[in-house]
Amino acid sequence: MAAVTDDFVKKCEIKQNDTLGRFVVARCNLRAGETLLLENPIVVLPQMGDRRCSKCFRLTESFCRKCRLLALCEDCEDHDVRNCQRLSEMELSEDQVAILQGKEHTEVQAALKCLLLREHSETQPLYEEMTQMETQLAARRGTGIWKTYQEHAFVPMENGGVLKQLRVGADEDLVQGLLGILDINAFEIRAPEPGGSMRGLYRRAGLFAHSCMPNLQTAIDDERRIKVFSNRFIAAGEILYKCYTNVLLGNEERRQILREGKYFECTCPRCQDPTELGTHMSSFICSQCSCSGGYIVRQRETGIWQCLLNPEHSLKQEFVSNMLERAKEEIFHARDDIYRLEMLLAKLTRLLHGNHYLMLDIKQNIASILRQILQNITHRPNKKVYERKIRLCQEILLVLKVIAPGVSRLKAIALYELANTQAELARKMFSEQEHSSRDLRVELEQVEVMLRESLRMLLFEPLATPEGQLSRTMLRELKELQDDIKNLRESNADVVNQ
């Protein structure tokens, strides 16, 4: 059963209005990094199109031999006893079971698990809370997602006979509403396999309103427990916001995700500003302007792409859309190829602002490849490789400091990458006698400042997360760095005294 900490009750107050629906405000002043909520999920479900074991959550196409309706991998012997027993009581023909197990009907699992909460007295309160969440039923009716769920969830469940054998019947609106609740309110969580993801639905975590400039951070640990904490000082009475999208996307991309998936228009300060707070994460270079500062942005009121210096210089929406799609395709095909990525970056520099979200995506990819090169001692990388990664990290950090102020996981990791690379370069130059011991000490002291700041942000992450584990590694590295600095100071002092 999902558990909620007392922190939420003490520090948060649920309110409601016509604009935000249900939302949360701070009852009291909150420090940066202060925990507001620790909560286990109501249900854990696969992403749309996936089928996962009901016990270990690994991908599978097998089903429980007893209840025959819920997925269970061959390595697991059982799953939730109440659900298995309840489904085993249903009188279903082999043909009906075959319909419900249909490979294309993966969403039957999600709807069924939600409906089963209503079947047991112990979990019925969770079901009641879940059904209070936003469904956007009217907005979704008749859309593509509605038809998909109709074909692959409701119709199979109806034809499979399972809906009629529930203690309380279920019509299409209920099934569509439950699946809508998952789409709108569930959080992405890590799956057992590397790079995989699932969905988790939480009682309180979904109540926080959205902003692309949030004052909250969320983290989900390996036990699928969510932690919600403040990323800056929050005054009593402030609305509490988390971000529903990727902050590294541009304005139009984020807004489209929110419009199509969450059914609202974001009006946060970043979305209202065509320059995205001066970062120009969606801006084009104006080829008609001879001076610097000629950037073409999308005017929010008109939707027209116009130059900031000369409004007569503009781009057609069709050109912008086609150009971005081609760039995304080229990035996809160049992934893991540092030479193609560097060439693409140089090519797009003539079209896009250096901070454009696609440029940042390329820079992150290049930095990731450079990390692998630097970690492989057989490559014997030269100084330019280190300097290239340092420059990329610095450029990414300049943007993150604007769009992710305060405590930020992204900023902490970028700062750690920068600090690590600078330390490695300083040690390399010292070993090759290009740096004196004093030069090395000065460089390492600068690295210590960056490492401390990165660590300060990551220490708020739960231990049972990749970021939490990284913070423990960083603590050891910081201690080793401080020992090196101390030894260098003593060595320098000895030289001075001689």
C-alpha cells in the first residue's frame, strides 16, 4: 500500500481553482533541499506497448498459470495473492483468455491492475484516491489515444468477459478514465534492464502543478519510492511546482508535449519569453543580419518567427519545422560517431544559436563520447581532447545555470564532469612537466570548489539512485583530492623554506 510521510501534511496544503485544478502551496517556509514528500506508488505499470512481469517487472510475454491474465515471467512463481485469487475466480473460456492475452492488447494489463484495486477492501481507499485524479476525459474523447485504448484495452476486456465479472461493473468511460489518469499523472521510473522505463502512480506526488522553472525536484529510488524536495528557498504560501517535461527541450517542444499529453498550455516565465530567459534555446541565426545579435525567435502572440533586430527578417513555420526534423534525423544517425557529430555541430552553427536545444543535445553526445575516450588509457588522449570536453561542459553549464537555478541534478552532474576533466588535465600537464607543483595545486583547489558545489546538490538525492551512488563516489574523490592538495601545500612550503 502506498505510504505518505507526515512531511506532506505538515508542509503542504492542497488547494483548487479553475485554472490549475487541484494544486499544492507551502504551509511554511522551506529551505533548499528540504523534503516535502516520501511516497510509495499505488501501482507500477509498464510503458504503453510493453508487457512486464507483475512481480519482478522484467519484460515478458508469459502469464501466470493460475490466473492466466496477469503477466508473470518464467523465473517468478507467483505475484500479488489477492489479485491472482480474484482473477482465478472468474469463469473465462480459453477463447476469452486468448483475447485478453493478445500480444497487441498490452494496455489490458494496466486497466486490469487499476480495476483490481477496487476489488479488495484493503486497496479500495487507494482506488478512491486514484479516481479523484485528473482524467481529461472530455478532451481525450474521440482522439487517437482514445481509439487506441478502445481497440487495445476496452474492447478486449469487454469481449474477454472480464468486465462483467468484476464485483462492480465497468464501462468504457471508466476504463478510458483510468488509463487517462495514468497518462496524465504517472511518473517515469527506471526498469530493471539498463535504459528501460516503467510508470509509477503516486497518491500525492501528482498534485504538484507544472512549471518549466520548478521550485521542486523529484527523485525515484530503486525501490520505486519517490522523494519530492525543494530546489531553492520557498516562502510560505508559494505554489509548489515540478516540471512535467525535459527542461533541455525548447519552448515549442515542451509546450507541445504538455498540450498533447497533459492537455494544458504552460504560461510560466520561460514559456512566455521568446528568448527563453536569454538562453536562446530555440533561436535561429538571422542570415540577413550583418551584425551579431540577429536571432530569429518565435513571437508568442503571433506565432511568427521574426528577427529581434529587424522584424522584417523572418522564417516560415514550414521551413523551421522541416529544418528541425532534418536536424533531429541527422543527430540520430550520427549518435556515437564523434566525427559526424562534430561536423554536424559545425554545420548547424550557421543556422542555430549555439545554445539551441539541438546544439546542446549534440554537445552532450560529444561530451559523453569524450568521457569514454578519456577513461580508456589505451587511447592516450592529448591535451586537446581534455580541453574540448571542458569547453563543452562549460557551455552546457552556462545554460543550466539559467534554466535550472538552485539545486539541480543536471547541473550537479555537468559540474562534476567539468571538475573531473579539469583535475585529470592538470595532473597530466604536471606529469608532462608543463605545470609546476604550484600550478597543479591552484588547479586542484579550483576543482575542489566545483566538486563541493556538485556534491552539495547531489547529497539531496536518495542513496538508492544512480545519483545517490555517484554522491558517495564523489565523497571519496573529494577526500583524495583534499589529501593531494594538502601534500602539495606541504611540498610547496618545504621548497619555500629551503
